[in-house]
Amino acid sequence: MTTRILIADDQDDIRSGFRLILDSQPDMTVVGEAADGESAVALARELRPDVVLADIRMPRLDGLEVTRLLAPRTRVVVVTTFDLDEYVHTALRNGACGFLLKRSGPTLLIEGVRAAMAGDTLISPQITVRLLSRLAQAGPVARPATHPLTEREVEIVRLVARGLTNAEIGAELFISAGTAKTHIANVQAKLGVRNRVGIAAWAWEHGVATPDSHADPHDIP
């Protein structure tokens, strides 16, 4: 299947560059471009792309608001120059499927689209390292006496917090990637979070898991 992509960025050269990179992939095609947030939302609702790449600082509506309006029905990957923690947290809380820095290069851009399609979340490595470092310094709060998760779901949560993909979780637990994805969806519903990052944050904050050195440096769990 071909992944249909909408690019939202107020800079013509950025949109052109992204289009060249993505259209060069045999399984991707750019179906539209938007130079401001309102146009991005309108085009996304008209064209129904699989993935929207959204800059943060755009006229009329910024990328954070675009993400809030479109996710989770539409996969949104934020691609920006600015890596402020406030932006990262807000984008992920609003349901973004990834947060990439423009300077990260074309390979990560392509990986980010593929990760979003696979139900995973990709964040630029330099941001991931900073977030993990701060979480480790803060330390976990007391583990809750009760929570709504089954034992199997707790296992899933710990693996998500280590940065494993659905396929890797499946291999670890001897289940299919599809079954892992179903478990993750159930966990998100029970915890009231919108993506894998929210699961990992819950796990770290409540001492169910801790950031460790085994996580893939390209993925925040």
C-alpha cells in the first residue's frame, strides 16, 4: 500500500524538499501541501491522507493546534526547527505520532512516516536523550497500590517503556504484532492516554518501569 502524505509548512523550500524526499520512496506519495494551519486542517479533512507532517510555527493555526484537531483520527508527525520541551510535551499530549527536528535529516523523516503507519512513535534522538535524562533525574513517584491493568498489560507497558516496537513486543512475549497492538490500544484506553509516549510516561511516573540503556536511541517508548 502507498502511504498518502500531506505536508504543512509555511516555507516553500521546506515543502519542496520534503516532497522530493518522500516521493522518492516507492511506498509513499505526497497528496497535498499547505502553507498555514487552517489550510492544513481543511486539506486533511478533504484529502484524508494517512500522515500529516506539520510544522509548529505556521500562520493562522500552529502545528500544535493542527495536531489537536486532527489526531488521533489522522496520524500527525510534527517536524520543526524548535525542540523546546513545552512543544514536545504539548504535541505528544495532543496525539502526535512523532516529533522530528528538521535538522535530523531525510532518513529520519522517512522512518518517522513509517513508524506512524506502524502505530509507533518516533522522536529525534537528541530530544529522546534529554527527556529520558530528566525523567531519570526526577525519579519515580510511589507505585500506585491499584491500577486497571492486567498482568499481561503491565508486561506490555514495561516493553513499551523500553522503546520496543509492536513486532519486538510480539517476539518478546510470543504473540503476534497485531495482538501487541490490540493490547496497547486497550492500555491507552484504560490509562486515558493518547499514544505510546503517554503509556511510557505513566510507567515511569508510577515506578512500573524506569528509563534504561536498552531503549532504541531513535524511539521514545
